Amino acid sequence: MILLKIFLILIGLLVLLLLGILIPKIRLTLNLRLADDKKTGTARVQLAGKLIGVLVTVDWPEIDVKGGIGGLYFAVWSRQSSPKTDKKKPAKPPKPEKPKTKKRSKHTTGDWVGFGKTMIVRFFKIPKIERFRADLVIGLGNPADTGLLMGAYYAIKTTLNVFRSVQITPDFVNNKINGEIEFCSSIRLVKTIPLIILTLSYLWKK
């Protein structure tokens, strides 16, 4: 009987914690600078009236994650760039090659672009966006895929006013993402549950 009471109390605390995360507004600030030789940026998430925060700093391949309470931040996780070594490993004998059978992907690029367009249109109707600016050069390494992406971009830009400040220039030759992104908004995570259900149902049906 005592174990059952303890279990029910723990379940109640978990439910309260979950509601405390999903219902209050969460503030998100994102700044990214993407270049061929360097990718840097910061992402800041603040919740519970800015009492609790998460700060992610990227200087690729280095990533630092910090958690904060009341404005005081402490290290949570860090990924450092691996040191370069000049030692050469002994060459391994070549393995016998197996006949390659190309598996057909369940999702084509067109499927993913169409689904992504639907998700973006639905998502950007949920948060209160204070600032959103982007100037990007994007290439997917395939002219057809890049063309599909640009078609979706122009469709979204004419649908959502917030995308008027987003400029994307296609690169039909290279596989690259360069440019800058600035994003600042507040959102209630409980409103994203329908999007999660839509994503799971899409993946399940395919």
C-alpha cells in the first residue's frame, strides 16, 4: 500500500512537471552564421518566466551546452574538436566486395519537401514571432532537388508574411548551406502536439 502511494505521488509530480513544461511560454532566440570554412551560432531557450534557461554555443565542430537557473549558467555537456594526429594507421587488407543492392527509399525528395512545406506553414502559425531574418545560399547537390526546394520556398513565402524577410539564393552546382539566420519568438509547447502527431502518422503510413 505504501509503495502504491509513493508511485502515485511520483506520477503526480511527473504530470505537474510535464504541464509546467508544456503550458508556460517558452522563449527561443537563435543566431547562426554558416560559411564554408566556419559555422558558428548560439541558441537560447528560456522558460518559467526566464527563470530556467538553456544556452547552446556552436563553433563547429565544438559544441557547448549550458543550463541556467536565475541567470547563472553552468556547463552541462561539451563536444570538443578531435586533435589532429599525424600517425598513419597500418593499411587494412581490402574486404571482398559484396554485390550492392540499392534499397529504394520510402520517401523521395519531393515527398520530404512537400511534407516540410506543410509542417513549416502549420508551425509558423503557432508561435509569436518577434524577429525572423535569414539570408542563405542553399544547394542540395542535385539541380532537381534544389529546384523542388526553391519551389516550396516561394510557395511558403507567398503564404506566410513572416517569410518575407527570408532570402534564399539557390546553388544548383554545389552541396552547401551558407548565410545567416536570426530568429526570436515565444511558444507554448502544448500547441506543437498536433504537429508531432502529424509527423508520426506521416512516417507510419509511409
